[in-house]
Amino acid sequence: MTATGTGTPPLRVGLVGYGLAGSVFHAPLIGASEDLVLDTVVTSNPDRQEQARAAFGQVRCAASADELWTRAGELDLVVVASPNKTHVAIARAALEAGLPVVVDKPLAGTAREARELAALAEERGLLLSVFQNRRWDNDFLTLRKLLAKDELGDVWRFESRFERWRPRPKGGWRESGDPGEIGGLLYDLGSHVVDQALTLFGPVESVYAESLVRRPGAEADDDTFFALTHTNGVRSHLWVSATTPQLGPRFRVLGSHAGYVKYGLDPQEAALREGLRPDSEADWGAEPEALWGRVGAGESPLTGGGRPEPTLNGDYPAYYTAVAAALRGTGPNPVTALEAARALDVLEAARRSAREGVTVRLA
């Protein structure tokens, strides 16, 4: 087996965690890559071990991440897709074992911890990357193209919504009110929308947020709003919610020449949840024309105003392609730990803002 037809063996990956993140996102994307091979899955759950073997043939299974460190020389990369509270400890152990690491978002519970991990990776000369897959969403890629072509002019306001209608809590650590679990939407979906805003418009100088627990029986925030003022003057208004019975546009971007409005979520997550894989789909990440966004000025997109903007295909596989290139020294780290730390600065400021009812200045 060789990678990308070059005769180079694929990089061997140990995947820690085989719940939602591990089994739905990371394992299929790793398995679809010509540059990577899934060597070991770490889960103590016998049913999940069987699921991994059924999906990936000769994959090895381990009950504890400690088993990876004892044979670190047999691996080229560790991917951490375990519960949020374990990210820092497992990433640190991997780096200390001499292994490059990909960590699912959020990298850590605090920016300080993220920067400490970044410093350790730099000291050891190892890759530390963060899985911010929403940078490869179809709408985000399309918006970046519009901005690169100056189709909107100077952007004044960036509105981004990641909204769902889930009126009953599902339970589990993601919805736990225990701060140690790093649950709630602020750190879950908030990690995505903040990362996208920073990637598009750069550093933030002030943060205002409202973070609420609305559903009966819920423990963690399930309806959060951020208002970010970027140092370049752009205002980002971001919503993450599980309590939205009528969904707003995914993006509404207002510029001096035109605006871009886009409804609907990238189809890649739904496809992965259905068991589809990028290497088996001819048109991965494509969406129908009926869901394209619209670009225009002075007209409502809901009544056909503006022009339809073809949505680029979403491309989650590009993340792991970039990781493999970085490991081989032929490309940059696609998402650095320091970028994740800057997003965590914003998330921590948002949590303080919501708690104290103040605007928090970062710069």
C-alpha cells in the first residue's frame, strides 16, 4: 500500500476515541485518505471495537491510550477524538511520547492550556494540529472565494448562525453542567463559528455575549450569542443554539458593494452520519442548486433578489491531506494550536461577558 501513488507508505494513525467524533468524522476521513491508514482505534467499549473492526478490516484495537505510547515507534500520528476534558492530557502524553498530534476541537478548556501544548510541541519539533473541519464547509469555502474576488466590497458585518431545534436535552457529557466536562454549545458549536470569524476577519478587540440555559432539565448553555469587534472594524454577530424552531440563514454577510446570504448546512456531516465516505462518492460535498446562496444589493434573496452564487463543494478530506503534507514537510500545519488558543481567548471572554453582563476587551 502506497500513498498518493508516490511509492511512499501511508502514515500510520492511532485514533483515541470512537464515539461521535471518532467514528463519524475522523475514522472515515482517515480511511478515505491515500496518505493515511488507520492503524489502531482506542476504545474500551467492546461494541465500538467491533464496529471499528467491521468498518476498517485489520485495524487494531486498544483499551487505553497508554498502549499507544508503549509502541510509539509503530505510529506516525495520534488523533485525539475523546471527550473534551481528556484532550489536554492525551495530547500532552502523545507529544511526550514523540508523536505528532491532531486534536478535535476544542483543543483545551483554556487558552493557557492550549499555549502550553503549543510550546511543548514546538520544543519537541512535533506537529500539533486542531480539527476545525468547518473551515472546509461548502458555504465557508464559497464565502472565502467571494472575499478573495472582492465581490462584496468592504465587509461591515458578518452574521453566522449554527442553529438547531432540539427542544429536549439528550444528556451525556456534551450537555453536562460540570465545568470540568467543557460541555455546552459555547465550546462546542461556538468553537466553529468563532474560528471561522477569526479566519476570515482576523483578531478581535472586544467581545460581548449572552449565554443562556433555556430547555427544562438542561444544565449547560444551549442558546448563545456573540458580538465580536475585530481590530479591522468588521463586526461579527454569531449565534449557536439548540432552541431555534425557525432557522435563520447560515451566513448573512454585508459589505459596501453587496451582501451574501446562504441558508442550509453543509451536507458532509449528514453524509458521514449516514455512513457515506468521501472515497466512495463521485461528487462529495456537493449540494443542489436550490440551496445556493445569493449575492446582491437592495433586494431580498427570499424573493429571488440578487444572483445565485454556486456553492463550492465542501471538502473535509482536505484537512487530513494538509496534515499529511505537513508531516512530510511539504506543506504548513492547516490549523495551528496558537490559532486555537486565540479562539479560546474569545470563548473565555464570551463566558465572562455572559456571566458578568459586560463587554470584555482583548486588545
